[in-house]
Amino acid sequence: LKPSWLKRKQAPILRPPLRGMARILRDFGEWQYVVQDEVSKQKVFLHVETGQTSVDPPEDVLEVITAENQRSRQPVYEPTQYRFSRMPDPGAPPLVESHEPLDCFRESLMLLRGLLTPEECNFIIAQAEAFGFQDCGYSKDVRRTDRIAVMGEGLARKLFERAKPFLAPMEVESTGEGRRPVGARRDVALGTWVPTGLNPCFRVCRYAPGGFFRPHHDGGFDCSHRHLSLKTFMMYLNDVVDGGPTTFYKETQGHYVEPDRSKALHDVQPERGACVVFNQCICHDGGVVKTGLKYLLRTEVMYELAP
């Protein structure tokens, strides 16, 4: 669904000139996206020359955002005006510390430790907080978290290069139960699917104490019937020591209901810099966070069907 500001046709409502210094979140040339007030955290578009402000994106800004989205793979997963700035160079690229396929899921689920450095995790959290999280929009009985979508083509390329040695092609050989990868989508063509990159539309999620996400399958992202996502790529941006695990279940576990621990197969406790990669149709949940905050960065691994 398009955000409300993309549906509106009227010109932006201009406010009186903004006085004083404002923290810049993104520069659009004649317009800047700024934090107008550090107390309320209200964000507006500021015209550099006139000082006029607008809550909705002006036409010039919409043209920039539209052009950027058209340059990325279509359709855009979720239209967003936010973009990650370039992360500080860590020097030598971090090496994945360990690669742990989880036996009960064979090649369908693995944990990569050390995919992100602590500095990179903090940088991503700081940018997401500056943009401003929004309620996820789900029923509070199903999911309690805040989130924000942020484009990051450069970040997608960087993370894919780090994870690429562990991402094998996926063979979808048969509709029979024993020959299909565990948790593989059932709406894709038979054949060999080759990983080509990450979806550059990232979602940053923040869970406060009491936050959770009931058992579910993840949705996919399709550019075409031969170019689509098959795996979730979910990174933990901080350590969570009290609650908040990602738990994977038998497929007899109901969706969007209270989880049955007798059907749990594996728990992954959030560890800063680690990434869990799994086929999208494996039932999983986000356990209740007991204390502190839990930050996630997630996207999808994109595949193309080999000729």
C-alpha cells in the first residue's frame, strides 16, 4: 500500500519560516528533511532559501524519491522517503565468525555470527531512531513493535558480499514432500534458483519490553516470476539477554496465536551482529522481550531462476 502522502494530489501546506538550527536528516538540494524540534521530534521539509516548511514532501522531493525507487528493482517493496547514509568504513571487511546450519532444518536455516560490526549496528540504530519509528499497524494481539522502512542499495551490496559464500543455489525439484527444501515457497517454478543479492528495502524493527510477534511465515518480494525472494535475512543489532528469542516451530504450530512450546524446534537468542537466514515458509515467532530493547534489521535474499 502506498503511504498517505503518495495518494494526495494537493500542494504541500507551507508553514512559517523555521527559525534557528535544525538537525538535517537528509538533503534534497533546495529542500532538506530536518528535525524541527528536538523535544517533540517533529520532522518537516525545510526550503533552504526561503525557510518555509512543509509536513508533506514537496513536489521536488517526490520527484527525487520516485526516481530513486525506479532505479532500484521493481516493484519497490515498500515506498519510503528514508535512505541509509554511507556507513563508516570498518577498514578490513569483517569476517563472518561462524556459520551454523541448524540440523533440524538442514540447509534451510543458518546462523551467521559477526556479519555486522558493533559500530555498524550502532550506526544503523542511530539512523533509524533519527528517522523515527512508527507503530507496525498490526493487532496488538498479533504483534507489538515499532518499525521503519529504509532504502539502502549500498548496504545491501555490502552485506550480500559478506554472506555470499554461505548462500548456495536452491534446488526446487519436486512438489513432493521429501524433495523440496524445508520451508520453501510453493508458488515458485521448479529448477535451480541462484542468489543474486539482497532486497535494498530494509525494515528496522524495535521491540520494547512486552513486545512480540506471534508465529507466522514471512511474506515474499517478487520482481517477476523468475526473480524473487526465497529467504529472510534478519540481523540482530543488539544483544538481548532477557527474552526476545526467535523461535522456529513445527508446521503444526498455528499462526498468529499463542505459541505452543511443545512444538518449538530451535531458539535463537539475539546477539549483536549476528544474522539468521532462513526459508520464508518456516514457522517462527519473536518471543516476548522482558527487559530492555530489541533491534532488528531485516530484508530478503533475492534469487533468479537459472536458464
